Amino acid sequence: MWDFLGWRHNAVTMMVRTQISFEAELASRIRERARVLGISMAEYFRRLAERDLAQPHRNVDRSAIFNLGASSGTDIASQKDQLAAQATSARKLR
């Protein structure tokens, strides 16, 4: 209960209904996991959301995935037109 200007109110949890679409196989796997846990699919998703949102947000530096490999100085972008022409002419010869 909370007090607002002298008025006491019971806190009520408001649920919001939503609709999510899944591929049939994934939906079947979700339904089975919820059944094994003995809960509804809605409860399964509530638990997943609570667990995910309880974790601190990680601000990942996406540039970390660049320059991971050693390309030995090749630059495909500078040769893209030539390489595309070679690829298409090789297909025509088949």
C-alpha cells in the first residue's frame, strides 16, 4: 500500500498482453520447455525477461571484431570490380 495525499491504495500489478510469432519448431520447443518446468508459456517468457533484465547492460565495443585476422596486406575492396568480373566470366565458361 502507498500513501498519496492522505489516500491509501493497494498496489496492483498491471499485466500487458502481447503477441509474439515464432517458427513452428521453436514454438514447439518453447511449449515443451514450459511443460517440463510445469509453467505456462507466459510464465516462461516472464522468467526469461526478468533474468535478462536483471543482468547489467554491457556496452560492448563492436570495433573489437575488426582486424582480428591477418590478411597479409590484401585489399579486396580495391579490386572488387576486377574480382567480380573474373567470377562472372568464370561462370559463363562453365
